[in-house]
Amino acid sequence: MTSTAWRTAVTVLQEATPPDVAAGSHAMTVLVEFPPGDPGTPPHRHSGPAFGYVLEGEMLFELEGEPPRVVKAGETFWEPGGDVIHYSDGNARDDVKVRFLVTMLCAPGCQMLTLVEDDELVARRDRRISAAKA
């Protein structure tokens, strides 16, 4: 017997056109878990594009040039990486943990995640769209 389940087994959750991926890049998939109310990773950037899926809870997601938004369990997010600052990936709720998967493409010879220094945050503050401006 040949299965036909494969014809309806796939649901597209997200499509994006990422920037070109350099030869020698590598991919990494990580599971991130933050406890209730945790602000998450300090402002940072990724050397390449990142694609994520929230498994449980709600994440406050904020990228440079975009208003902050809440990504709930079952929803996806992505970022282009490179020079874009990722301001927030913290837990949007104070009563449950947040768990999300992220697959990142890392540029050759670069770290997967680099924290952004305070002086750069000040210099680029005009690129941040706060919830009040959105």
C-alpha cells in the first residue's frame, strides 16, 4: 500500500525571501526557554537570517525598524540578520514560560549571536520604533 497522507501532511507556516547566504555558512537550530516575565536576550544581532516558531507562551519580538509585537504559540517570526538589531525576544507574559525554536544561518567565521553595545544603541535610537509610535 502506498500512502497518500504526504499530499496533505504539510502546512506552510511561514515564507520569506532571506538575503543571500554566503558559501561556508552553517545552520543551527536552538530551543529557547524563558521563565515568566523574563526580558530575554539583551539587544543583539545575528550574522545571518533566523526563522522561528513559538511552541508555548508568548514572546515579545522587536526588530530595528519595526514596531514591537507579540508572537504567540503556533505563530512564526523571522529576521534578516546582518546589521539589524534584535531588541527583544523576551517573555511577554508573567504567568507562563515561553518556549520557541529558532533556526539560524550563521555567516562564515562569525558568532551566531553578538550583543550590541550601549553606545551603538544610543547612536541608532532613531531606528527603533516604540509601541507608542506604532
